Amino acid sequence: MPSDASSTAPTRFAFLGPEGTFAEAALGMLGASAQGSGRPESSVAAALAGVRAGEYDAALVPMENSVEGSVPATMDGLVSGDPLVITREVFLDVAFVLAVRPGTTAAGIRTVASHPHALAQCRGRIAALLPDADVVVAASTADAARRVAAGEWDAAVCAPIAASRYRLDALDTDLADHPGAVTRFVLAARPGPLPSPTGADKTTVTVVVPDRTGALLDLLAEFAVRGISLTRIESRPTRERLGVYSFSIDCEGHVADRRVGDALAALHRLCAEVRFLGSYPRADAQPAKPVPERAGDAAFTEAEAWLARIREGSAA
Amino acid sequence: MPSDASSTAPTRFAFLGPEGTFAEAALGMLGASAQGSGRPESSVAAALAGVRAGEYDAALVPMENSVEGSVPATMDGLVSGDPLVITREVFLDVAFVLAVRPGTTAAGIRTVASHPHALAQCRGRIAALLPDADVVVAASTADAARRVAAGEWDAAVCAPIAASRYRLDALDTDLADHPGAVTRFVLAARPGPLPSPTGADKTTVTVVVPDRTGALLDLLAEFAVRGISLTRIESRPTRERLGVYSFSIDCEGHVADRRVGDALAALHRLCAEVRFLGSYPRADAQPAKPVPERAGDAAFTEAEAWLARIREGSAA
Amino acid sequence: MPSDASSTAPTRFAFLGPEGTFAEAALGMLGASAQGSGRPESSVAAALAGVRAGEYDAALVPMENSVEGSVPATMDGLVSGDPLVITREVFLDVAFVLAVRPGTTAAGIRTVASHPHALAQCRGRIAALLPDADVVVAASTADAARRVAAGEWDAAVCAPIAASRYRLDALDTDLADHPGAVTRFVLAARPGPLPSPTGADKTTVTVVVPDRTGALLDLLAEFAVRGISLTRIESRPTRERLGVYSFSIDCEGHVADRRVGDALAALHRLCAEVRFLGSYPRADAQPAKPVPERAGDAAFTEAEAWLARIREGSAA
Amino acid sequence: MPSDASSTAPTRFAFLGPEGTFAEAALGMLGASAQGSGRPESSVAAALAGVRAGEYDAALVPMENSVEGSVPATMDGLVSGDPLVITREVFLDVAFVLAVRPGTTAAGIRTVASHPHALAQCRGRIAALLPDADVVVAASTADAARRVAAGEWDAAVCAPIAASRYRLDALDTDLADHPGAVTRFVLAARPGPLPSPTGADKTTVTVVVPDRTGALLDLLAEFAVRGISLTRIESRPTRERLGVYSFSIDCEGHVADRRVGDALAALHRLCAEVRFLGSYPRADAQPAKPVPERAGDAAFTEAEAWLARIREGSAA
């Protein structure tokens, strides 16, 4: 965790607020390490800024969604500004309910409110269920629920946790046009002692790739020659120059692993910019692939010892 | 163009409606080839479905945005269902205005409406300018303008084209939190004669990469060994299986070019699935890189002739 | 075979003469196809020149030896001058005997003669057995035997076939310092119909590699991306320029195989010079590796058909 | 140099004897470092064995010849047995003369003697000049000259240095069939302090490559990703198993260079066997290519420092 290991102070978390959102539900999934206070923030940018300013120890922010793809605010927010690293990841099933005050029927719904992304994911179902209702944007799914409870609007598209918190009824569940959506949240903190390797870890890095044929291939070769699989690669245009791309990459393993550390050091030599965004336990269902013998720490250690011997001129 | 070459019938276009959106502005940029009728559709899915059903000859849909990243509805919509190919691309500067009925002042705005993505891109400025206004979701930016003109809401965040179409005043311009945003639109049509190579083309393809270390590298090597630069690569999780990724790739060149055709044929051998999404003139400011001599069509033709000779047993 | 398919004329072979050498023994191993006349030549260069001039249909020449390495005269002789192709290979166990006239004892040997290469391979044993004998160079191992029979010298280091041909006794056998030597002979002919693919073939090619970092890697990538194993690779300095290397390469498969043909065509584009030196049945003990599905002819044919479809604009 | 740095004892060299051979001429080219005694040995194996046994400090042996190719006795002799490393290389122009006792004319030559390799390189010219002479093998070119001086034979094919040493006349010069031959000699010593990097160095290594498609490519990729050019690569069959090849490789740079050391350590992980055969100043006319910035020692040092920082969790 980002806080000092000897500290007993509770950890201060920022999440996308207000209370009752998916982000709070994800925060609940952090379990034991989440002992501490969670405080809602109005945007990813605000949450990350709060961590950078020292107001929070960490921020839980959405990184990608199986329907909507990556979350640009998080991708960009992690890379711009002072360094932050990911120390945890959480996968949350995203299920939307149509929350109303007890007694409200579908026919009585004139306004339905939610966060723009939730509205986008449920557009088809909302149009089918409530063809005549006005669709109103709220600052968050939970904010929509709160204002429905207050009588301002008639229905909210929100997380189950928000419905129960505001004592609303779920008139309909699984409201998403593509059910089974999963959102990956990451916990971002200021640099500090890294999470210990667990044997099933992930490392996240962003690099700026030079604009020449084969540059990306050279970069990926640095992973491949060390037997490291990538679990995600995504290009992001850099705002400075056309044709210069930034790549956001997740790979297997921990920077403390020799093969991963060596690959990252190679990227540092190859690329104009590399930003290390953390090594942390992987939370997805995918088991780690066995590390080939030639890419294990022991192979690196032996090779290094051998190199030292031949450099010294002893009989290797 | 997607229509039959001998046809003189005007082309029927779908775009994200209603009239007055950025999509219509992009449609205007298609120039001479856009002779024909444009009809608004309510969603990317609906526009692409209309093309597949033969109601339209082509649909102009947003592919990626320099702020928001790729547009999942388009990425997924092109890949799922009957084949579609991209025949054109257009880059459009995205500038939002705050459109009001003549005479309205900032103080008089109680409701501000727009499409969720526009609201997301302008959130900061809206909050600063109109801290007390309700933010309302509309089906599109133009729909917001239309309903402001109709007196339903007080202000719309929309394209300049929509403001002028509905005779609204721009109370503020450049409303986006990150000015300078560009959206890349693509024109999707049913398969048909491909656009002729122009010497500065792009080819789009999606592939499903096997889940083994180095598989992506092998795939990229097929481009690199033929001297082909990638201009975009993006991973998309496949919904079927964790760990199996789909990659959406734009590369330089036209499938009619020997090097590009050969690379695509190699992908067909390597990957579980390959979907060709078109070759079309590139519209960005980036000039095409010179093709290395060894990767030009002449080099392929000579090599093929040489191969034929040695296979026949003639003195090569 | 190099001769015209419809011809019934016996094949005329050149081998390294005179009769009684290993080359003649190798010629015997050609079996049915060797129906024809064999004529000795004094050097690899002379044998190959005779084929080029049409005096012979083919020449059986040594390509490499497990002790001495490659045979420069053959390597260079195949590459310089009019095209020749390899149509067969033969592996011959090389066992030297010490041949003497009946009645001669070790103590009575004052001169021991052989071809320089044979002398080089048996130097240790000769020095041990006959420390005081003069070592004399003969034009060939068989020539040494012939002249021993004629009483000119006392002992010859030669093949068993030469000893028996000249009615000499083998005073000692397995004379080589490194027993178990194998020589690979190849049958070189003028270009003509290639040997049919057998499913276990080899292809030989020489290429001149440009003098830049990674050039060799690019070249080898053309084999690897198509799943083709190399069975031999050897650099040869080119006489023209320092730093420019020629590589002699044997790979699995037949040029009629799609993957091999494609790889060779790619080399033709990449390299200043490529010379095809034949596809022929492999004669070593090594079974052919199974061709990965993605590299089989069917995969190429399907990929090509798919490419043709997408180029035509039909729904692939 | 191989001897102890603090030692002032003269260095003891072995070379291929006797005196008057090309090897002695090459020894002369070692210049200042050759202060010491040179002693002839009868074979490469004997010279290397003498170094291994401590009788010599170093042996000067031929590694490759631009006409004959590599010298198997040296290639194999360096790899088998206790470790030896190359500490110097020398390129020697090989020019043969036809040496006779003063007064001898071509017509008077009945026997012409030399080392088998010299005879092989001059075969054509000897046959033309002396069609009727017996060709006799000598232990070395110098031995031939010595015995011509002693009246045993009539002519020797030898180095100019041997002719003058034995007061013979050169009846003909440039006797080689391919003039302009160059032999590369290397100085092999027991492991000890390596020659200091000079900025234009070479490193020699042999590796045993696993028998799987792409194994050689993986190996070469380790050089290419670090921007290291190969100057020689040659396959040698391993005697143990068919299909398992050993590769002898020369690359640019010194093992003390970060990029070279890292590449060698990677080979150690990848390959069943790696034998380091030395880093030493390059002696050929080829200037060293500039090291790309990303492959320079500074880039490695910075990357390593960066890696240490991110592993510690400090803001990189």
C-alpha cells in the first residue's frame, strides 16, 4: 500500500462520488486493505489531483469497461502530472437497476436520470421501457438516485447499492443493453513501496513510440525475447504531434521479476518516454502462465554471474 | 464508392442525427462524392444496420476522438454482423458552442442540454459557467439545439452548424475542456469495388490473436518484414473468452498494394479470425512515407517472376 | 533428374576422380537414378565446368564434411558461373584404410601418399603408425592407391573401394583421427525440371546480405514467420567488399511448397543477390518436422483466395 | 594480455611451425605485445594444448582464410577442452612463392613440396608451371623450404619469409590460384584479464542452438534488439546429435560494453551451451559502426538507475 508500512493511520481513499456509485461498491471489494475512510470526488481528475496533493492516500478510478472500452480520463489522468502508480485492481460486474420511489409505476415516470455513461449503456432498454420520459443527466448514478429519493426526478438508472441506500425500489434490473459488463477499477497512489510480488502480478506502463516503421515491433520484441505476455495494449494519440503514438501496456509479471525489470529498462533505452504505472496482483480470472525456465529469475541470476565471471577473465 | 459503378442514382447516406450534428458537418466534408441524400439515424448501430439492410448506401460514423478515444459502438458495430468496409475517412475539428435563443443571458439559463459525450467533454466549462443549471441529456447535440429553439430547454451544447440551423445565438464558443479535439469519421458501406489506390492510403483490419506469448509480435512482424507502418493499434477484449484479444489495426497502404495484400494474407494464416475493414485514401495531415524499394509492387512482381522461373527449372 | 524427362539416354555423371575414390562410392549410393556412365574429373571446378559446358548431365561433388566443415571449392563453384542446381544429396561414411601391396609391413613403409584432405584427417594416426615415412601428396586418394599398386609409393590412405580395386591389402582401417566422419555429397546439374516434392525435402540458397545491423535478422525472419526451419547456415566472405557477407542456407521444404516459395521471393526483394541452388529430397536421418497448419499449402491457398475476394470487394 | 599484468617475464608464444611459416609472419605483426619468445608447434591442436598446459602464454593460430573458409582445427580446438579466449587478431596477406635453390630452373624441378593447404590453394598454377613434377606433402610450408634448401626436394611453395630464411630464390611469386587471399590469425590464451575496450572491438562466442524452428532467430534477436551487428556467423554440426547446431559468432563490441554483456547474458539463458571466446581489438579495415544512442553504455546506466528507482518506489 502507498502509506508508510509502519503507519497505523487509516488510509484515506477517494472514489468517484457520491456514495452509492459503482466506485463505492468497488471500494468495498478491496476488503481488508480498505480499512480507512472513503471520500467521494466528482471526477477522475479531481480524485487523482487529490492524491497528488496528498489529501488522499489513493484513488479508486475506473480504467476500462468491457462495453465502453478504456476510460480516457483515467488513462490520461495517470500519465499527466506528478507520478502515480497502480497498487491494486478490482473487477466489478456492472448491473444497472431502474430505481424509483416506492409506489411509482412505469407509467408514472416522466423523467429518468443518470450519469451519461450509464445512460449510454442502457439507451436501448430505456427507450423501450420509457419511450416518453425525458432523459436527464446527473453528476453520477448515485446523485440521480438521491434526487429521485428527494422527489426531484421520477426514476434513476443506478447501481443496486445506490437504490438500497436511498430506499428506492428496483422497478427493473439488468438494464444494460449488453448485460455482463465488467468494469476494471484501479487504485492509484503516489509512488512508495511496491506491493510485494505474489506470483500472479501485472505491470502497467505507458511509452511514447518513435515515428518509424518497426518501432512498435522493436518495443514488443523486448517483451517477447524475455517470454513476457502482454494482457493489454492500446494506442493513444499524443496531443503534441501527429503520427507519434503513446501506448498503454499491461504485461504479466512484477517489476521486481528480473525479466520484467529488464524489459522495462530496455523500453527506457528505446523510447522517448516511459512511465511506470505500477506492479500489482492481478485480479482477473486468468491464471498466470508458467514462466519459461529461460525467463525465470534463476536464469537471470545465473546468466549475470556467468557474465561477471567472463568479464573478470576467470574460466567461466 | 459503395454504389454500383454504372449507377447514376444519388447515394443514400446515413449519419448520426438529427440534422445539425457534427456528423452532418462531416458529411459536408465528403465533397463531390456526397452528392446524394443524407438521412439522420439515432445511433451508430441503427446507421450500420440500415446499411446492412440496404436502406442506405453508406453510413458516416465516428471512429475515434482525440479526447475520448475510440468509439466502441463503431468498433464493435463494424465487426459484428454482415461485412462492411470503410471507403472514406474524414477528420473534423470538434468545437462546441453554448447555443441559446436570442436574448437569453447566462443568468437566465436553468437547463442546459446535450448529448452525453458532448456533456462529458465540456463538463468543466459548463460547471464554471452555469453552476446552478440542470444538465439534461438529449439524443444528440442537434436535438438539444432544436428543443432549445422550441423553448423546451434554455441552452444547448452543440455544433456551430446546429446553432445556425435553429437560429440560436452562441453565448460562448470553444466550450470543450480540452480545445482542439478532432473526431475521425469513417464512411462504412457494404463490400463492393474498393476505392482506387491513391498512393496515400490506409487499410483497416481487425484480428483475433491467439492467447500465447509472442502471438501479437508474430502478427506485427508480418507488417514489419514488408516495411509497412501501423498508424493505429488498439486491443479490444473479446467477449467470448478472457485473455483472447481482438486487435483493431490501421496500416499504411492499400490492399491492392502487393506488400499490404501479402501481409493481410499472412494474417489470415496466423489468426483465428481476420476481418478486412477497407482500404481508403488517408485524410490526415500525415504524408505517406516513401515505400522502401524492397517493398514496392515492382519488387514483388520481380520476385514472383523469379520464383516462377526457378520453380519451372529455367536458369533464373 | 537433370536430363530431359523423355530422354532414354543414359545419364553422364562427373565425379572427383579417379575411380576408387569416395566420390565414386557416393555415386554408387545414388542407386537407380545413377544408371549411366560416371567419369572422373580432377577437381570440383573441372567437374562443375563440365556440367556447365554440357559434357556431363550432373556432377557429384562434396559439399561438407563433419570434420573438415564445408568444402569451399564446391560452395564457390556452385555460386560462380552459370546457374547450377542441386538435385540430390548423399551422405557417405568416410572410412580410410592404409592400403599396401600384399606382403608390405608397417616397417617397410617409407612413403605414404594420399589426397591432402585425407592426409589432414589422418595426420595423427599416420604420424603414430609411420613416424619415419615421407608423406606424399597425390591428386586423389585413389590415385595414391593406383600408384602404390604400381610400386611407386609404399602405402596409400584411401577408401576401401580403392584398395579392393587395386588389389591392395588394408594394413590398418579407421585411420581417421576423428572416426565417424560423414561427407555430404550433392549432385549438381544444369537447371531443368525440379525433383518432385517428397514431403521431406531440402532447399539450398545463397544470398548476399546488405551491410547493416539487423539485415541477417530480417532475412531469417522471412523463414521464421512462415514456420520454416533452417538446417544449415554459413557465412562466406564476399571477395568484393569487406563487411558484405554471403550466406549459404539450407532450409526445410521444397520451393514448390507455398511457404518456401514465398520465403524465397521475400529474400529476392530483401537481398542484393539470391541464387537458388535447388530443392531435393533430404537424405539425412532427420525426419521432416510437421508443417504447422498455418504454414501449410492449404493455409496459403485459402489466404490467397480470401485476399482475392476482399480485393474484388466481395463479402469475404 | 594473458600473462599476469605485474609480470615482467617475456611472453611465450606457440605458433604453427616451423619457423618461416605465415604463422611466424603473423606473429611479427603482433608488434610490441609480441616481446617474447615464439616457439613452433606442429599443429593447431598441439599449440592449443600447450597453452592449456601452461607451457605457453598464448598460441597464434589461423581462424579463417578468405579462400579456404574457416579452419576446423581452430574452431573445434578452441571449443573443446579447458577454456581459452582470443586476445588479439591479425590479418595477414597470404602470398606464395615458388622457392628453389639458387640456380634451379623450372625445367629442373622434379619434386615440389608444401603444406596440403598451400598445395590446394596453388594447385592450378603448380599444374601449369610444373606439369610433370611430383607434388609432395610437407608438414608445413617452411618445412618444405627447409628441405629444399637441404637438397631433399627441388621446389617449395612457401611464404616469402621462408624463402629468405633458407636463402632460396623465388622462381615465381603470387602463386595462388586466387590472389589476394587473407588469413585471419587469432591469439588464444588462458582466461585472464581481458584486453581493455578500444572502441573498435570484436567479441567471439559459440552457442549450441536448440532444435526448434525460430531458435536461431530468437538468438539473433538478442543482438539486434541491442543494436549489435554480427561480423561472422557460421554453423558447425555438433557431433552429439543430428539437427543440433553449434554457431560460431563474431559480433561488434566488447563484453565490457553493456549492450554486449547483456546480449551474452541473454544467450546464456536461451541456449543449452554458450562459450565465451574473448573480446579483443578488431584488426580488419572495417571501422566500427557508431553505437546507436539507445544502445550506448550511458543509455544502459540511465535505464538501470531508472529501474532501481521505480523498484524502490521513488518517483521515477
